[in-house]
Amino acid sequence: MSQQEDLEYQLDTLAIRTGHTRSFEGEHGEPIFLTSSFVYENAAEAAAKFSGAEPGNIYSRFTNPTVAMFEKRLAALEGGERAVATSSGMAAIMAVAMSYLKAGDHVICSRAVFGSTVSLFEKYVAKFNVAVDFVDLTDLDAWKNAVCPETKLLFVESPSNPLAEIADIQALADLAHANDALLAIDNSFCTPVLQQPLKFGADLVVYSATKYLDGQGRALGGAVVGNHKLLEEVFGYVRTTGPSMSPFNAWVFLKGLETLRLRMKAHSASAQKIAEWLEAHDKVEKVYYAGLKDHVGHELAAKQQLGFGGIVSFEVKGEREGAWTVIDNTQFISITGNLGDAKSTITHPATTTHGKLSPEAKAAAGIREGLIRLSVGLEDADDIIRDLSHGLDLI
Ligand SMILES: *Cc1c(COP(=O)(O)O)cnc(C)c1O
């Protein structure tokens, strides 16, 4: 489908039809081009392709037809002009940092981001003399106070992990633009099905495709989405430094996108049911899910998102012992840090994903010992509830 036609189709159609131009073989399914390089009829054609005078593939670190299909499809779903795929979500975030920042620049990042994102800025990007400040996601004044003339990038994950706090994307976009800075949103938890940050003024959307875009826990990948001008920088960085997506993984994600809306709807419906059940349970102290009416971010999430997603966090009585009792007594829910899978997964943030934080940092981030994070999968919601009951009943 051409760019023009794309605009006329709804998300479900774009998710299934965008990106694939049939080859001379007439294949129905998207082909996997497992090839590192491409060949030419003659030296003149090679010269034209290499110089850029003629469009076409050269080498799969630069472009690959299967990866290009995934990029076109994701960009269409997100309402962006272009996407660049990367080898992982972290590679996508690093690509954003390396494409738009230089020595002397300043970044403001929400505090409750993926753990490796904190290290990426503090330990690696900082080596190039780029300063970073971490602020509370929901505290707009803190963002305003952190802005200085050197601020070039605001980086946000919303909803946050694991407490599902919600950032006001429009307000942060306005703040960034008033300072000639860019706003990048890590949209891995919502996907374009539940949230399209570009519509609220964000400049860049970043993905760990490893999570819901795949949806079945098979492959690592990432992507950056935005307009042509911004994405040309990311493309240049990726093709030169090499964190490109494998064509095989791109094919896995292409298939994932076809069922993304159905899956996100099912994840969200089950998560809502489970969150409501947990809220009423006498062994549960607090539930963090933006779909619950008394969640602090409920109204903002309802305005910004088309659903509340599949991640439910909750605090049980009995501190760490209580949390571990629930986790250890599940029968089928997988004990693993990954999320966004058809299989439900459960984890104890205080001793796993957030285990390296100091006690003070944990307290500031609201990561208490009784906290459990559940990624609600596509199993029957009542079965998931029963699996959580085994341990809750023992507390
Ligand atoms: C997993 C994750 C990442 C990192 O992605 P990888 O594909 O593991 O590199 C970044 N952001 C969020 C929100 C994630 O959940």
C-alpha cells in the first residue's frame, strides 16, 4: 500500500496489510530475506546504488526488505512517517541518545524507567559528557525546574514500571518544545494500539519490540518512530554503528503486529478483571493499575490511552515473605522478569528488576518488599486468579 492509501485504513487493516510488496514469486505471506548483502547486474548499477543515486539494497546492516516491511508497518500503526528497527529496545534508546545528543547537552529522564535505561544514561551516555537528571514522572514542576538551556532531550516511560504512573505527554511535549528539546516516549507497555504519543506532541516513540510487539516471548528487537527528518539521523547511526535488526526477528515482529490489537484488548480486559479482584482481596494492601478508578493516573490514562494494558502490580500483606509466598505457590504463572508475553509472568521487583537500587532509591521509587508485578497473559483470567489465590490464601 502506498503512503497515501495507508491514511485511509483503520489500524487492523494497516497491521495486516502494510509493508509487503509481493516479489515475482507471488508469495502470500511476508518473505524472510536472510541475506547479508545484495547483488547487481553490473558495475554501473553497483556504483549507482552505493552512491545513493539509485535506491536499493546494499547490505543488511543498512537496509533489508523484511526489516523494511516491519518498519513500514510499525510506522503506519503509530501514525509516524518513518520507523527504524534496532536489535533490541536498549539499542533503540541508545540510538536516540547518540543521534541527538552531543557533549555538553543535558537530558531529563523520568525516574521510574526500565532499569537498563537508567544505567544507559548514567554510565554510558554520561561518558560523553552528557548530563542527566531523573525526576518524578508525574511532577510537572520538577520537569520545569530541571530544564536548562543545555536540555536537549526529555525521556519518558508511561505508564511507568511497576507502579503504572501516567505522564502528561502533551504537557511534557510543550515543555520540551519551548526549550527546543525533543520528547521521546518509551511506549513498550502500551504499543500503538493503546497509545500513540506522536498525536500528543511527542517527537519520538521508542520500542522494546521484545515485549508486546512480539507478544510471544520469542525474539529481541526494538524500534524508533518519528518524522522523516529525525529518523534519518537514527538510520545513519544504526547503519554505521551496527545495532540493526535481524531479518528473522523482523519477520517474527511482523507476524506479531498482525494480532497486536486483539492481544492488547485481551491483555487489558483480563488485567482489569484481575486488578478488580485483587483490590477486593483482604490479603492485598494496594493495587497499581490505571484502569482502577481510584488510581491517581486514571483520568489522564483514560484521556491519553485507548486501554490500560496488561501490567498489574500489587502489594500484599507480610512484606517480602508474603510476596514470595504468592510467587512460589503459583502453578503455571512463570516466575520471570520478562513481560508482554501470551504467558503470564510474575516477579518481585524489590529483589529482581529493582534489586540493585539502594534502600533509599527503592523507597523513593515506591518499590516496597510486598510488591509483586504481574504481566497478565492470554490464559483464562479465572485460571490466573485461581493461581494467585494459592499463595494469597496462605498469607
Ligand atoms: C524491556 C524494556 C526495555 C529494553 O528492551 P530490550 O528489548 O530488552 O533491550 C526498554 N524499555 C522498556 C519499557 C522495557 O520493558
